[in-house]
Amino acid sequence: PLPALAVVGRPNVGKSTLVNRIIGRREAVVQDKPGVTRDRVTYEAEWAGRRFKVVDTGGWEQDVLGLDASVAAQAEFAIEAADAVVFVVDATVGATDTDEAVVRLLRRAGKPVVLAANKVDGMSGESDAAALWSLGLGEPFPISALHGRGTGDLLDEILKAL
Ligand code: GDP
Ligand code: MG
């Protein structure tokens, strides 16, 4: 079986946009309102000649469980099934309490994690990305999932973790 990469993070940080970048297609559902991805969706991807699975997560039962519990529950399932995890944070917002809760889950799971500091569309966002060292997950990779900036370096790092 192919190694599996889980993409986790709060609603609206750009997980599905990143998944589209990684798979090179416009398939994962991206929308301006949070919580659009139903359940977990798996795609196949290839980078530098290596094939792997990408699992997008997002959006169920937010109003039933509450945001934190919902994000955490989905992340937990996805992490369990994954060989490595990309944790996506919106660098323009910075780390929230929900992000911190996911970090605790990631620590407990002990899987390799690559931290993607998304929405760094230009040079001015680099310092926002650097602020995410505070999460204690190592180097934040500044990316723009929307424009593709930095995603090659991120994928190189992901391959090391898979
Ligand atoms: P998800 O809920 O985490 O899957 O987030 P989506 O991929 O659906 O994206 C949520 C919103 O953020 C959409 O309007 C995207 O176009 C936008 N977005 C995603 N990545 C970027 C980025 O790198 N830069 C900017 N400016 N917007 C982004
Ligand atoms: Mg999504």
C-alpha cells in the first residue's frame, strides 16, 4: 500500500487548496465558508517520482460537537491512519487555541509532522510564518497553497517524513 499523508488543521486555513496543489488537480472542494470538506477524502499524488496517498479532512458536525472537538476528532482519525501529517496553520491569523489543541494531539500520536504556514502569499508574510516556531513543531514552512509559493520545498520535506 502507498504511504498516507494526512492534511489536518482548522477550517478555512487552506487544507483543501493545499491538497489540490499536491495532487495537481482541482478536485478537493474549496470554499470561502469553513467546513466544506465532508468526512475524509483520499487522493493519490506523486512528487519526485514517489507516489503516496493524501487525506483531506474537514467539516462535519461542527455545530453539534463545537469547533475544537470537531477539528480534534477529525484530526485524530486522520492522524491514526496516516504515516505522516501536514499540519496547516493560517499564518495571517497565527496560532489559535484550536491549533494548540491539535498540536497536543500530534505530540501524543508521535507521527512525523510537517508544519505548513499557509497564506504567505508574499515576502511580508515570512515573519508571520516564523512566529509559528512557537508551536514547538520545528520549522514552519511558509507556503501559499493558492499560488504555489513554497509548496515544492514543503513536498520535499513531506517525502522525508513519509
Ligand atoms: P480548508 O477549510 O482548510 O479546506 O480551506 P480551503 O482550502 O477551503 O480554503 C479556505 C479559503 O482560504 C479559500 O477562500 C481559499 O481560496 C483561501 N486560501 C487557501 N490557501 C490560500 C493562500 O495560500 N493564500 C490566500 N490568500 N488564500 C488562501
Ligand atoms: Mg477543506
